[in-house]
Amino acid sequence: MNACNLNSQVAKDVLGRLVESGITSVSKRGRELHYRLTDRGMMALLAAEVFVSLVESPPSVECRKRAQKEYASEDVVENAYLGTSYGLEVPVSYYSPGDASAAIVAETDSGLVAFYYAMASMLSGGNSYLNNVTIFASGGLKERLEDLFKDDDVVRVVEC
């Protein structure tokens, strides 16, 4: 609370929202409330940490060209943020509302595999506004992502 410069009421509201969204759980021990990250919270934390590295290291030029060519349409929004059923916003390179599809241009950093997995799992977990997610990747990252999404009907991984 102090590190975020929040007063007690704002902190209580924020913690309530985190519990409500399933990011944290709360248990009572005597008069004290104890908050703990859930699996969903750990996934969100990982996604947030990796998102920072996304911003700091831009995608490969070839992958972006390939994605841009495939998503060349008046309907497409570049650099969109899509909300998930978990109340998170997920960055995508291209989003097409017309056919409810999104594209992500993958980095070469192997640490992003977990981010893409978490993000795509959230997006494919019952959101009605998204029919498919295409991840543009190359080399070893492409292979690892293909393994992660081999049984997923929503996510496809393509070479760039």
C-alpha cells in the first residue's frame, strides 16, 4: 500500500477487485486478512513482466512485414489491446474486427513463450469476439510455440 502510495480505502478496493477477478485469493487468520496470488495471478504477473521486454525490444522486421502483408485490410487495427475475460489487456500487433482475428509478431526471446501461451490461453478461453490468433515467429521460438499450441483450435503459429 505504501509502495504504491495508496490510502487504505483505495488499497481495499484494489484488493477486492483482484480477489473478484481471481488474480488473488484471500484468507482470514484471526483478525488479519492474507492475500495470495492464484495461478491466474501468476500468469498475469508473468505476462506483465514479459510485456515490458516486448516494449523494450521490437519484433523482427521480417516477421512484422509478413504479418502486415497478411493483415493488409481497411478493417485492421494496428497495435491493439484486447481485453480478456480475466480483466487484462493483451497487446496484439494487428486486430481485425471483421473476421475476429488477431496477429502477434513474436520476439526471439525464449522467455516470451510463456507470455504467448498465457495470452493465447486467455483469449481462447471463451471470448466471443476472437475466432483466431496467429503468432508470427521464426526458428526455435516457432517450434516451441507450435508445441504449445498443437491442440489449440484458436491459435496458429506461422513461419516468418
